Amino acid sequence: MTKELYLVFDRDGVLCERTAGAMIRDETVRDILGGEFTSVGRVVCLCVDEQWCRDISEDVARMVRDAASDPLTGAALDFVEEELGIRAARAR
């Protein structure tokens, strides 16, 4: 299994938190939807085995938008609007 580390940064560029795990991307989406972060600016994935680092903010924003069963609010709405645009965040 490829080891990936997901890092969530707030809008000021300060590291929030994330740890490695099998379902970590899904956990990150759930945490954003659940209001675990007061501000989400960037989500970065580090792949230790393959030695790459990638900003996956747009992908995670789409996952947050698509996973929402209720209209987005708070930090989740702000993050999705920033990454995908206001219309994409509000249209479902």
C-alpha cells in the first residue's frame, strides 16, 4: 500500500493537521464537512513511496461538494467556493 500523508493548511498557510492512513482522503473530506477545521486554505498530499507532493485542494473541494447531503456552510463552503467558484459550491 502506498503511504500518503495529507496536510491541511488554513488560509494563513498554517498547518492544521492530518495523519497517514488507509482512508485518509475520505477522513479529510468528512472532517471538512463536519466543521473540524475553522479555515481550510490548501490540502496537500505527500506520497512517501513515490516521492511526490501535490496540491489536491481542488480535488478535495469537489469531493466535499459531492459528499454534502445538506447545503455547505462555514469553512467547508468557504473552501469549496475558493477552489471551485461560488456557483459550483451552491449548485448541487
